Amino acid sequence: QPVKIRSRYKDGDSLKGVEMDVKLDVKKNTGIILDRKEFETDRTGSGIEIEFKDVSYSMSEQGAYEYIRRTVIGNPHARIVFKDPTGRKYTFERATDQIPPLPKAVLPHPKGVTADDIIDLCKTTNKKRFKNLLMDSLSRVSAKKIKEVEEATGIDMNKRPKSITWKEAEQVVNQFDQMKFMAPPTSGLKPIGDEQIEKGINEILLPEFSTAITRKPQAYRGGVSFIIEAGIAYGGKAGRLVGQQKKAEIMRFANRVPLTFDQGSCAITEALKSIDWRRYGVRNLDDAPISVFVNIISTNVPYLSTGKQSVAPEEEIVREIRQATMKIARKLEKYIRTKKAAKNEEMRAKIFEDLVPVVIKQSALLAEKDVPEYDKIMDEVTHKAKIMDMKHRLKQPEIEPMQIVITEDPKTRVKTEYEEYADYDEVAEDDE
């Protein structure tokens, strides 16, 4: 079935609405509009309705609810309403009104194309010469580079694109891999931003501690640009609940989109598992109440398969993920160390608070003197000022829980482990 889209948007000073049925041309990666209707509206916003066949619905880590929950974290500007097959409706309110800028379209980089890509370009182009197709369809490909390819492969670059064979396309791609190109422009890369990542994490997970980082653009395979973003949430609702115990949760994203399958084979998982977490105050990552967020931004994410659920372990990507995570993990280590020191100081102070007054009173009694004022001395002995300073440094900004309104049909209510992530407002069906 086609996808149903309803969009309400501003057009100058007026509001307009449009409803469309859309299908996807997978070969051209373009939408096909089957039906289009305009309607009047008094608000803005977009909605999408999709039908799926022969699928099972579950509340597991690979289920629809978890996918949407992570989508909200990676896209804190979005307001998402989701109704599951049991009749329960989840409304995730946006955490920020700051809308991310649209990325600029950029041409594919020669280091990132495959023989399939070359053949597809040749089939759909109206160019008369193969060299013109390559120069106009790929970034950083100049006439000088074309000549270099022609000399190395022996392929006539003036031949018609539709006459290019698979073998020739493969030769061109292999030659691209051996050549040096300028990195592609980074205008097509739009990161979430560390502040927005923290907002998304804080709104959903309500952690004791959170931090995030957006790294500078890097390149893999000698020319494909990418950016790594990472975030850590500790305590609160961070981590995943397994039975009655909290386990570490790895949230993988590619261009803001959650990756929920094939975690074990992903470069993100490999990079995080290779870190010595004990150096950062975490004895065992698997058993810690931690959520680790990693987002890779690239116009050509190196997926391991056509399912696009795991990232290939390119050396540069793994290194960047490690560097980003270790940098924010140092802040986590400082927080854990300060928290432990504050707890030790409080335990020490409690001993003094219990024993010192008794000693002073008994000493005064033996000396047959009045009990002296000892509050000031007690504050010095118990390091009260030091403890207050530690608690101030540990204190996180006040965070209002994300407004999640859940409407459910009592007859079909199914209790799940994910109920802890949401605040429930029982709403009558008529009030939806």
C-alpha cells in the first residue's frame, strides 16, 4: 500500500494543507505521487501513515516502540505520536524548538561509489560521453582525473555511457580506490550538536549525569567525509532493564536514524567494547546503568549489508568513535570520583556527628564545667564546607520529564517493562 502523508505548512502569511499517497521508486530513489489533495488547516505539522504486512509487534529492543523512543532522543526537535496495535497511543512532545538546518545536496564521492552505482548512472543518464557523466555526477572528478583513469584502465572515456560494461565499471571503481582525491564538501553533513543530544538524552532518560560531544569532520577511505557524535547518560533511567537489573545500553545511529539490529557486527559496538572502561570508573560496561549514544553522519555511511543496520569497521571510523567516547568518559569518571568522595566524606562526618557531642558532654561533666559551644568546631572537623561544595558540583540542572501522554484501551492493556520510561496520564477515549 502507498504511504499516506498529510502536511500542514506555512505559505507566506497563510496556512495550507496537502494530503498525498506516495510510493517509492527504489531504482531511482525518488517518490511517486499517486494522489494529491489540498485542504484547509489552522495549524502546522506533518503526519505519516504506513501499513505493514506479515510483521510481529513486540516491546523488545528491536521493536517499534524502542525505535521511536530512540528516534526522539536523536531528533529532540520532533513531536511524535505513535499508536500501537493494542490501542495504546504514545505522544512524545518535542524537547526543543530549535529546528536543525537542512543539509545541502552534494554529489557522490568517487571513493564511495561501487560498480553498481556506475552502471545505474550509465543507464539513466542523457550524457553522450562517459567522461562527462563521471565529471558531472561525481564530486572532485576533474578532466585530469579522467585522463589518469583512462591511462590506467585503457577504457575509452569518450564512449557512450550505455555501452559501459560491468567489467569496465569495476575497473573504474578499483582505479578510484588507488587514486587521491580531495575530501568531499562537508556542507552535506549536518550533525545534531552536543547541546541537542544532551537535551534528547535528558528528556527521555532523566540521568544523574550526562554529557555529549560533536567531533570535527574526518575522512575514511582517503576521501569520504564523516562526523562522529557521542553522548553518555549515567544513572536515572539510563541503561536497559533486564529482569530487575540495569545493563548498559548502546544506542547506535546513522544520520539520526536508530540502528536496532546487527549490533554485534557493528563498528560502533566494536569501538565501545575496545575501550578500557575501568579507567573511567566503570568496572564492567555490561552491568553499568549507562546509555552510550553514538551517531555517525556521512553522505556515504559504510554499511555492512543492504539492510543498513550495522556500520563497517573502517579504521578511521572506529578510531573516531573511540576518541569521542573516551573524551566524554573522562567527564563521567570525574563525576563518579567526586560522587564517591562526597559519599566517603559524608560517612566520615556522620561518625563525628554521632561521637563528638557525646565526648564533649562527658568531658564537661567530668571537669564539672558547662558544655561549650561546638557547632563551629564540628563544621570544621566534619568538613561540612567541602561536602557542600562536592554536592554542588554533582548537582545536575533541573530537568522536567518529557511529556509523554499514553492513551490506552483498558481491555487490551498489556503491561510491559517499558512502562518505567513514561509518565502515565489515563485519558478517556473521547479526550484523545
